[in-house]
Amino acid sequence: MCRLLAYMGTPIVMDKILYQPKNSLVNQSINAREIEEPLNGDGFGIGWYVPDVNNEPVTFVSVNPAWSNRNLKNLAPKIRTPCMIAHVRAASVGEVSESNCHPFQYKNLLMMHNGGVENFERIKRKIRQPLSDELYNWIKGQTDSEHIFAYFLNELLAGQTDIVNIEQVIQAFEKTFRALSRMMKEEGITEPAYLNMLVTNGLFFVATRYVSDPKEEPLTLYHSEGGRYTVEDGISQMVAPADDDQAVLVVSEKLTDDKHWTLIPTNHFVTVDAALNVKIRPIQA
Amino acid sequence: MCRLLAYMGTPIVMDKILYQPKNSLVNQSINAREIEEPLNGDGFGIGWYVPDVNNEPVTFVSVNPAWSNRNLKNLAPKIRTPCMIAHVRAASVGEVSESNCHPFQYKNLLMMHNGGVENFERIKRKIRQPLSDELYNWIKGQTDSEHIFAYFLNELLAGQTDIVNIEQVIQAFEKTFRALSRMMKEEGITEPAYLNMLVTNGLFFVATRYVSDPKEEPLTLYHSEGGRYTVEDGISQMVAPADDDQAVLVVSEKLTDDKHWTLIPTNHFVTVDAALNVKIRPIQA
Amino acid sequence: MCRLLAYMGTPIVMDKILYQPKNSLVNQSINAREIEEPLNGDGFGIGWYVPDVNNEPVTFVSVNPAWSNRNLKNLAPKIRTPCMIAHVRAASVGEVSESNCHPFQYKNLLMMHNGGVENFERIKRKIRQPLSDELYNWIKGQTDSEHIFAYFLNELLAGQTDIVNIEQVIQAFEKTFRALSRMMKEEGITEPAYLNMLVTNGLFFVATRYVSDPKEEPLTLYHSEGGRYTVEDGISQMVAPADDDQAVLVVSEKLTDDKHWTLIPTNHFVTVDAALNVKIRPIQA
Amino acid sequence: MCRLLAYMGTPIVMDKILYQPKNSLVNQSINAREIEEPLNGDGFGIGWYVPDVNNEPVTFVSVNPAWSNRNLKNLAPKIRTPCMIAHVRAASVGEVSESNCHPFQYKNLLMMHNGGVENFERIKRKIRQPLSDELYNWIKGQTDSEHIFAYFLNELLAGQTDIVNIEQVIQAFEKTFRALSRMMKEEGITEPAYLNMLVTNGLFFVATRYVSDPKEEPLTLYHSEGGRYTVEDGISQMVAPADDDQAVLVVSEKLTDDKHWTLIPTNHFVTVDAALNVKIRPIQA
């Protein structure tokens, strides 16, 4: 079912998130704690922004498990960034291939998903139908995730410039979730869709903790914010805000057992703006 | 632009085709002779039939170049089969991924392609549109080849059982090529489509040497038939038919410089039936 | 710590061992039952004999996990063989690389190991020192396993022809285990060495269930023999011997919960000869 | 035979060296110009320094060809560094594996090699013999290159601290080359050893253009220095030194046809110090 993680704030060395915490994302690739199937060994991906070099982010993906990837291990202690996201995959829909690894990139946007749509193949054709030619051909893999993001982008970019803001992302997500529910209904898919999704342009995050059937529990999603994120001996902390430091994390599961993590309510957005203000609001879908 | 090869006849050890000839397919992966771009290093695939074990063929593909693949080198001298096909890829449309490696498999059928359609993305949506749901979701990769085969299968399987014969394959190819020309015209694609394609069910081959614009020269495609195919010191021979032995090869380029290869005429089919009879006939497209 | 499996007998389609049983080797790659660390996702390898084609076996290895390997899934239902072995790896010593995947091959011999030597690097130089130049250079990877097999081969091949018999293999194992204990002692390694190892030439098996410290429990190793090995709905059976059928399995852990598995005693060999006679005898090390 | 490249100077975006020049290193992976065998498709590696984050460099390697690697393509335009090296491999000694990819790393040092020692396996044991235990176990792969660097490191680190200077590197290279010649002689290897090697700690380069038989021509190695390295439309330039900018390149072959490249004389070192002073001096071996 995958695990994901996102950081924005004072530039941080990746290692502190990917490897050092007791329940780091790399450890979650072997043995996640807050999900029934603990193994997320079907490839991984990271994306990060280097604002002084390029407007577009770097992505690095692999079909190999995160736990044994020598390049990831080598990169992590040597890359410092103000904004990074990462994903470890447990394949449900789609083969283990680079095209099916998250994050997905569209220009300066990065996207990733934790969850799934049962019997997705039944609605695949419907999701593709309204796409612009550009987005139709942007799809490279087979996952429900990538197709849903293509639909989302199609809504997001309809009649507007490249510059997007949080409000537009929220509206595109809501339209997408409503359309998905409609298509699922039309095709007789009754299992709930689990859609914990996160989009960033390096300056903001919008993430969803969502399940299409409100009687069900969505997958876990937490946020944590403070002055500075630190890790020592595997224990992460969020130090109180100071003059220069600020940090926000959004994660599928807590990186350590301490108390600085807040569960996002069912069917709510969490948004983080460029000033690192965190807001929670209901998803109207 | 890829290179392909197919063998049917007296069971043969793969090695004799893949590695031993001077211009073996593995050598063609490094340095093909009869094509402008000699490198075919973007993955490879083989498929073979094991009639006494399973009705469906084995496929083995890799994103690594054929010339250094340890598994291929290890398999080739130890697998004997009455029907095998193989392909080395030079990526034009679509990333280097397992999903984009030939051969493509549908049940007991194997398919591979050498050539390409320029600006294929312009007609991708049109090709997918008429597909059955099953074939729509059968497509796993991004290549023009796989999409064209999906269209071909859609024609082939329309209103008929699983058992297909050479005549049906020929008709499905002709319908597919005609439809492609129409779609290309509608979308203003004027560059010719190069479509050397081969389909087998382990009991027959149907291959095309085709270019959509009859003023152009299609890519090379040869056949060779005889009693027994042998290789010694890199030189292949076709021994005259004997009581028990018969063999047919269809190849993108000659495996050795000797004379047992016949170029298939422009825009013609070559078919090989279960009795290894070879026929050449024009493509009505 | 790895899991391994070997079959000899009436030719069998690989699938029945690798995928069909409830606790198949592929399932053990995700979630092994009889070992502390259930994950064996650091690559895998299979080897099998095709006596009518080649004296040497085929090996097929991959650094990807067995559970998602498309080539393995495709090969397994279509290869029938009288002798096969297979291994899923949990890397302890040595990176995840093809060179570190089991089985290791030397001419017509295949070898694999489940276990390990703590602080192996301390004795690596000593193990290599007595090797013939050929075996010194035969080592391609970094594992304790491959080095121990090089030492074993050096003992096995000392002053004799290529043809080896069970007795010679037994003696080479005993010499190797004694030498290892001596080297460990010299270098102050006090942790026990776990050495469940299996060697085959396609006509016999010799396997060890061994721990260097007799106060410790070795890793599990079972055998099962009978007339024919069958699987239905995930449940394997050993049918009583019949005229034409015979089969022996040696496995790290039981493939199903039924009763046809016998634990090999601590520090004993299990040998299976060409007539499929199974013998148990103590290891003199 | 491989191709290599190194840059030190004003921080540069990798893309300008790896992809943009007409004869960029990525193009050399497909079709190198100044070597008999133009293909360098057996993996690649890059290493770069991030002085404000970590004393040790990042390395990123892959067994896939450079020309199709999506991660390399994605990283290159987004990483800026004052010191980078890169290597594309044509495997001679050793399989295609990550362990055999250059650069090799030892703490803060990066090393790479273009060339080879014929019949290297004959002297492998001799090269390993004098190594410290640490360096004996540092060797992970099978290449002549890595073994020679282990010997070099053993000389370099003998009785001294971690901090090394150019003079020490030069002496270690000379001792290594002399020892190699001696070992080759002892083992009857008469073919010349080709040893274009480069070592860096991020603050200096030492590179060799060397062949063990002075009657032979070594492989090509060039340097270029100036104020700023620029590329436009595939054409690289070295702008005259300005106040703030300085740059030095060392390359196996010229990145463009222009005149800013100087061939290093046969059997000479080129050294580049932290102030970017370039010196050429003979190798005393």
C-alpha cells in the first residue's frame, strides 16, 4: 500500500529523514508499522528541490528496494534541500517498473500517492478520456496513481497558466475525487478508494487523507511542525520555533514514537504554504 | 530501430542463433550491419515454445543490453526448442523498461516489431479507442509497437475463438495497416511508417516487410529455409532437406555472409506453416 | 539468512515448487516462517539441469526480489527438469549483486548456502591463501558462501579428475568445516558458523545441516522423499513410490504444514544418490 | 576501454559536461571518437563533492548504459558542484556490476581508470598479498582497476594520516606502477599495461597518462584550463581567466573540436592543485 513522506523548511540533509529515525522511511520499506502489509519493497523514489540551480525538482527512482540501494544510501547524507518528498512502494496496480515509481513529475510539480482503487482497470478508459493530448501522453506507466494525477492535472491546468496556488490545487483535488466516485459508481466498483495524495511545487504542499466511503477509516497521515527537526540516536524531535528555523513534515506513519505527530482528520486536506503555515480543512468531495 | 529473428523447425539449441553466427543477434545488439544506427542496446527479449510442457511460450526480457546479460548467455546453450523468436531494441518511442521490451505476449501468441511510426503519440488515442476493455488493459508500456499489436489483436479476435490461422492473421494485419494509414493521414503524419512485424503461435509465423509509403524502401527482412541450420566457426549453413530435418529462419539481417538468405519483397508477407512451407504474398493495405 | 530448496526425481515443472505450495520459496522471499528475519528480498537464483541438452546446468539469478520478478514467474510454469535448486537471499555479508546470488556454479556443479560466518572478513585472506589460481580467480563476489565453496572445491579437486562422487564431496566438506573452525579460532571469532550447504551435479545431492558450535542449534533443514511430489490448492503431498516415479526434496523450511517432512539431525549430512536413495550420516568436523 | 572526465573550478551544473557538448561523456558512451572500440555501454558512474554538506563525495553508479539512464538525465541539470568526475565503462576485466563501476571511493578520495592490464588474473593474487586487512576487504569487485587502486592506497596510506597531498599521491602512483611492472614481468605478461588513472579528494587532481612499455602509445588524455567553461549549441569554450572564475578539465577525449584541449605527454602526470594551477611532470616508474 506504500508509505510516503514530505519535508519543507530549513534546509535539511536527507539522511535525517530517510535513514536516521527509528522508523525511517527506509526502515518502513522493510517493516512498516502502521499498515497491515509491512513490506514496501517494490521500488522507491525521492524528489527534491534545488531552488538556486533549477526551477524543476530532481527525481531519483529505482525498481530495487530502498533498503539495499547503494545510490540512495550514498546520496542521502550529502544532499541538503529545503523541500523533499519520498515514497516506498508496495505494488498493487501495475508492475514493478521505473514508470510506476512515485513521485510523478509534471514540470515543477511532484506528486505521490498512498492507497489505491480496487478494480481500477474498469475505469482506466474513463479517466483517460477527458485528458488533453499532452496529459494523455504524459502517462507512462500502469498505476491508478499516475492516471488519477493525470486527471487531477487536467483539472488543475484547464484554462490557466503554469503558476498554480494552493486554492487551485484544492479545487482540482475535489473535482478529481468527485469524478472518481462517479466513475466508480458507473462501473459498479463498491470497494472504497483510498486516496492519501500529496502535491508540491517546492513552495507549498497540499496533501489529502481521504477514503471515498465515509464509513471507512482512511489510511494514516500525520503532520508535524516546529522550529527545527532533529534526530539523535534514532529519536526525532521538533524544537520550538526559533528566529531562523522552521520545518513541517507530512508522513504516512510516525518516524518515532514521540509526541510531535498529529493525525490529520478523516477526509481533510493538510496544506503548508511558503511561510510554512499549516492548515487543515475538510475535503468537499 | 531494433533487430529481430525467428526460428521454426527441428529443435535447436538457442546458442546457434543468438551467439554463434558471425553476425548473431547478440552481435547485432552491439553493431548491426544492415541499418544506419548500429547500436541495439536498449534491452532485449526472447520467447520460445516448450510444446510438451505448456501451450503458452516462455518469454525472457531485460532492460540491460543483450551483449552483457549473464542470464541470456547462460540460458542460450541449454535451451532446445522447435520455435523461438528474439529481439534486440534500439529505443525510439518509449523508455527503456521491461514493459517496452519485445516480444509482446497475448496468451499463446508472441509478437515483435522492427520499425516505427513517427509522431506516434498523435495517434495513440485513436489506436486505443476501438480496443476491447481486455486489450485496452493488456497494454503495459508506451511503444508504438505494443499499441499496434493491441489493435491487431482486436481485429484478430473480433468474433472468433482463440484458435487462429494464418489467413486470419493476414487479414488482421491488413486491416491494421489500413487503419494506421488512415489515422496517420487524419493526424497529418506524412513520414512513412516502417512495419516489419512478426506473429507466431509456435506452429506458424506470419511476418511483414512493409512501409506505408510505397515510394520508400522498407527495412530489410530475410528468410532462409532448408533441412537443417548449422553453424561452424561463425558460418551458418542451411543443409538440404533430409528425412527428419527442416528449418526456417526469418531475420532482420543476414546472420552470415553466405547465400542462403532471400530478401522478402517490399510490402509482402512471408508465412511459414506447421509443415514449414514458406509462402510470400503481397500485403493488401 | 536466506532460504534454499532442492529437488531431484521424476521431471517436474518448476512452478510446483517455486510458486504453488502455500509456503513456496517465492512466498518465503516475502515472509519466511521458520526464521527470525522473515524477509529474503535481496535477490534470488535458480539452477536446473537439462541432461539431454547440456552437461552443465542453467543458472538464472537476479538482484531483484523473487516475488516480483517477471522472468521467474514466466519461466517457472514452462520448465520441466529432473533436478533443480533455488535460493532466496537475505544479504548478510556482501552487497546485493548478481555475483553474490546463489547458486554458485563450477562447471557441472551447483552450490548454495544458508547461514553465515560472523566477522567473515577477518578470515577471508586465510581462506583464499591455499586456493589454486583457477579457484582464486573463480571467486567473483564478496560473500562468505562463495569463499567457503572455493575452499571446498579446492579440497574436492585436489589431485583428482572432474568426476566426483558423494564420498569425495563429504570428505571435502569435512575438511572445509575443520579448516574453517581452525581459522575462526586463530582469528578469535567465537560466534558459531552456520553452514547449511548443498552441492549437486544433477545426479546427486550432498547437503549439510551444521553449526560449528555443537551447543547451538543449527538452522532448519528438512528432507522429504516418495513416489511423486504433488501440489493441489497450495497443499503439497508425497505420494507413495510407484513404478516410475520417485522424488526427493531438501528444503530450509517446510513447503506446507503436512507431515511428509523430516528434520535432518544437527551436524549431519543428507545425501541423495542417482537412484534417489537418501542417507543421513554425521559430519566429522 | 572506458572514457573518463574530471572537472574542478567555479561551480558548474553537471549537464554542461555530461550532456551538452557535441562529444559529451554521454555521447561517448554510445560512440566515442578517439578509441578503436566506440561503445562504452557497460555501466557508468559519477562522483561529486558538496563541500558545504559533507567532506566525503557523492557517488552514483549504474550497470545500465549512461545514454538511457533516467536518473542521470534527471540529476545532471540540477546538481552544481566545484568538483566532479565521471566514467563510462567498456568492460574488459570483470562483469557488468555496480561493484565494477568507477569511480571507486575510499573515504574522501575518488579514483577512476581508463585502460587495462592484459591477463590481469595472473597477478591478482600478488597485488592483494601486501594489502592491509582493511584494503584487502575494501575490494568489492573483480576489476584490474580496483585492485590497482587498492595497491595504490596501500602505498599512499602506509604510515601516514588521512590527509594526503599531491606529492604523496605522485609517489604512491610511481611505486604502484613500478610494482605492477615487476609483477607482470614475474608472471610473464608482456603486453603493455595502459594506465590512465585519476585521483581526487575534491581539492586536487592527480592524473596519469601512462603505458608500461615506452615503445607504445598510451591512451589519449587531455587537459584544458581557463576562466570559465561554457557550452553553447554543443560547442564548449574556455573563456580567459577573470576575477572570479577558474576551471580545469581532464578528459579522455576532446568534448568538442575546438582548440582549448592540450594532450598530456606520454608517461606524464597532470596535477591540478586547490588554486587550480596545472602542472605536467614525468612519471618516474
